[in-house]
Amino acid sequence: MQQPSTHLWLSYVQLLDSALPIGGFSHSFGLETLVQSGHIQRPEHLREYIETMLFQSWAPIDALAVKAVYLYGPEQQWDSLWRVDQTQHVQRAAAETREGVVKMGRRLFQLARSIYPDMTWEPLQAALQERRCHGTHPLIHGWISYQIQVPLAMAAEGYLYACTMTCINSGLRLMSIGQTEGQRLLAELTPVIAQAWQSAEHLDPLEDGFGNTPQTDIAMMRHEALYSRLFMS
């Protein structure tokens, strides 16, 4: 795939904006539980948490959905693409997380259709209407990235960057971390994001995707039962 032109690259930057109104600001995906329980208290704890999520969940699960669009889309292997979305959906152990990732995906789909009405939305739109796929956030991110001609590596790393940035922003509201410290943490994690994608880029989206974050999965399940919650349940 050719390198994106300047205006297409800037379109992709817009997709990564933390202010994008798709609901990421409302979800902590288990982080709030871990902070309240005392497992995450300091910036170094947050960094360890994000690194674990990058290598054990976001890259080997979500980023593979981005890859699936680039792998199956050109050959119009739509059933394989929808199966990746469905398989990943049921891999998310916590109901709250499953619903949150779908909500963010659907909101991104609606937003992008308003911004890019001339973009190719079929057969994705039909699959969503017929419930042949869920339309999770990474799948929709991959669909848009492919349409605006973003190279796969950039699209995958961009998705992981957005996950990292969202998690840090959640930490800013849950912990005693300032904006400067949050930005420093994001800068330190940038090369880790590239390493996480490199560790997963060879995996087959249908056969090799995996998640290995049991403590976080339990925290996600426990979130809805917290006495007080800042984030959506």
C-alpha cells in the first residue's frame, strides 16, 4: 500500500484524538477497580499495567482485528472478517467490557459515516444491520484506516496508541498524577507500543489471537459492584 498523502495522514490523526466523541472517556475497563483495591497506586504501577495490556491483550487481540481488515478486505472475504469480530467479542470475559467495546465501535461507525459520507461502508453496514458482526471498536478503526489508505503498521500502532492514551487519561482522573507526568508516561510508552505490535503482527487473526490478563478480567467483572464509580458500568 502506498504511503498516505498529507491530508489523509491528518485525517488519521483526527481518528486518534482523545477528544473523539465515541465514549472512551466514559470507560476504564477495570482500571478503576484496580485503583480502588490498591493494586495500582503510583505511575510506575500504571505503566506496568499498560505494558501488560499492550502485550497480553490489546496487541494479540484488538490489533489483530485491524490486521483482519487489511488481510480479508481486499479479497472480500467478509465471512472471515466478521468471524474475527465475533470471536474477539466472546473472548472478552467481562460483559461490561464486551458492551463497552461494541458501544465505542458503533459510535465511531456513526461518527465516521457523518464525516466521510462518500467512504465505502458496504458490506459492513449490512453486516451490522443483519447482526453478522458486532462492530467492535478495533474492527471499525481498521475499516476506516484502510479506507483512508493508512498502512497496516501505522493503523495497528495507532490503535494501540489510542488505547494507551485512553488508559492514561483514566489514570489522571483516578490517581494523583499530573498532566505533565501523564504526557511523560505516554512518551515513554511510545516505543513499547511499536514493540507490542511487532510481537503480534505475524499472528493469524482467526487462529492465533489470545488474551492473558486474568486479574484485569476479574477487575472488569467486579467494576459494576463497586460502592462508588467514576466510570460507566
